[in-house]
Amino acid sequence: MGGKMHTKSDSEVTCNSMDQSSSSPPRSPPRRPLYYVQSPSHHDVEKMSYASSPVGSPHHQQFHYYHSSPIHHSRESSTSRYSVSLKNPRQPSSWKKLHNHQLDDDDDDDDDGDAVHDSTRNVRLYFGFFLLFVLLFTVFSLILWGASKSYKPRVIVKNIVFENLYVQSGNDGSGVPTDMLSLNSTVRILYTNPATFFGVHVTSTPLQLSYYQLTLASGQMQQFYQSRKSRRKVAVVVLGHQIPLYGGVSVFGNSKEHMESVALPLNLTFVVRSRAFILGRLVKTKFYRRIRCPLTLHGNKLGKPLNLTNSCVYN
């Protein structure tokens, strides 16, 4: 009897608390130390015993309200998840992922090794192609160079014309009295380029008229370009002005009659240089033509061409 009255009082207290909570304004739920007690109390044991009562009983309603609390549900869900995580650890799956990752790393290492091997093979292949290209280009250049050597330019000195010759007394740059010579002449040259696949750039050293070791006149040929399979005539002015003789030339006289009987041996010397750029600046051929023409200046043939076609030596 006492137990029933105790139960009734508990239910009444619960109902009164529910009525008060419904009549009072909503407040934030206070922290209930009930959910932090780990050991079951006497009140909890009674609740568990009342759970088997009919649905319509107030004890069932109280028990249902207890289980429908969101805080209790969250604690139960977190506890259940924690227990499931303890019962079903994920260590094997993690080890499996780690093992697969290691296998993937090994495959990546194999792929990297294959890539390095392929790149090395490609480098060797490119290097071989480069060496082959250099070898073929060198052979081709040598063939062109050898073929160009057979097309030597031809230089022919046609004639020379002495326009005037003067000898008079004078002084050199230091004031020493001596005979002074003035000479004016023109040399005509025929240049031919017989090459069929290249042109040439032509220059020359100064043309010099010498009496033994004494240079009496000189002249410079202008440089030019000669295209393939063509020829041209070149005229070069060779002159000397107030050249001191110092007694080296004794055949000259002061009188006009004596000048007409003068026969002065001279040498005309110069070098013609021809350069052919066959394959740009990579393949070029040079030709040198050294020319020496012995001749005799006659005082009575001034103004007349002196034929030198068969008188010159070409080296």
C-alpha cells in the first residue's frame, strides 16, 4: 500500500511538473546532471520496471518522454556509434589502402623508369640523326668544294697603254736633288668566270710597274662581283707622280729626241683574288692568280696599246 502511494505521488509530481512546464514560457533546457550519472539510480530501475506497463498508463508516457528527449537521443546515437567503431575497427581497410598506395607508388616508379629509359633512347636517337646529318652535310660540302675547284677563273692581261712619260729635275721630300719621273698608263684585263653554279667576288693587290727593285707606278683595281658563266673587261689606271730616281735609271735624257729613243724594261706584277660562296658562308672557295708581265716601254710608242696577251706568266 505504501509502495502504491509512493508511485502515485511520483506520477502526480510528474504531471504537475509537466503542467507547470506547459504553462510557463519556454526557456532554454537546463543542463540535467541526470544524463551524466553513469551508475543507475533507484528511480531509473523503477522506470525500467514500469516500461512493461500498458501504453495508456502514465508510467509509459513518462518513459516515452524520457526516450524522446533530443539530448538523450544524441547521447545514445553517439554512444552507439562509438561502440560500433570499437566493434568494427577500420584498421584492415586502412592497411589495404596503404598497401594499394604502395603498389601504386611501385607502378609509378616503374613508369618513371620506363619514361627515363624512353627519354634516354630518344636522346640517343636524336644524337644519331644529328651525327648522320653532319656527316652527310660534310660529304655534300666536300663534293661541292671539290667540284668548284675545277672552275678556276681565267684572267688575261690584254694590253697596256702608256699615255705620257716625263722626267725632270727636282727634289725629293727631304730636299735631296734628283731626277723626278711621272708616268701615266692604263692596263686592260679580261676576266672570265666559267663556273656553272656559283658567282665570285673579285679583288686584287695593287698593280705595280717596276724597274728592277724600283717601283715607278702603281694602281688599284676596283673590286666587283662576277656572276656564273660570264666575263668582263676591266681597265686599271697605273700611274706614278714625281717618283725620285736617285740615279737608278740612267737611260733618260732631258731632250725630247733622247726620250723618243728610250727603251725601258719594266715588270707589271699583281695578284687577282676570287672568292666563291657556294653554300652561303659554310662552303667557300678561294682562287689566287699571280700574274707577272715583262714589257718594254718605248718612248716613241706613247699612246699606243702594247699587246701583252702572250707576254704574261700566270701562276
